[in-house]
Amino acid sequence: MGRPGAWKPGQSGNPNGRPRKGKCLSDALQKRLKKKREDGRTSNQAIVDRLVTAAEEGDLRAIEGIFNRLEGTPTQSIEHTGPSGGPLLIGRMSDEEIRELIHRVG
């Protein structure tokens, strides 16, 4: 026989799950953007319409924003060089190597 007051196997002590934390900015924005406006559209719809119109009129930032949302931001390569102008090598160092480097540097 189990402990008194213990949950039976398969029974949850919190059937509704963990309570949500306080409202965050994202929640407030989502709620506001879904709200109907006087013209019957949601703010989400109005923003999308305006963005598409701007892109159709040649606004490069609007076009770029649409492509980045739909296709993802293009990957960019970045070249790093070390203090001597050669490639910057990144790797793991042992504690002894770190102590030796600190001793040499100063």
C-alpha cells in the first residue's frame, strides 16, 4: 500500500499543466495584432497588405523583408584573421596551455 495522499499510478497532481507566467510582450503583441479594426481587417492583415503594396511599388526594404521571411536570411561568410594576418585558429586548450599562454603574454 502506498503513502497516504500519494497519487495513484497514471494520475497527475496537476492535470491542467504548469500555470503560464505573466504576460510577455509577444503575447500582448499577438493579441493586439489579431484584434479587428474598424475596417474589419486585423492589424496583421493591414500590416501584410501595406508591406506587399510597398514591395509592389519597388521598396527594396519591403522586398527584402518579404524574401527573408519566406526564404530565410541568406547565409553570409565571414573571414577572420589572427593578429599576424593569418587565419584565426580556434580550438580547445588544456589548462597547462592556457597558463603558458598567460605567462608569455604578460
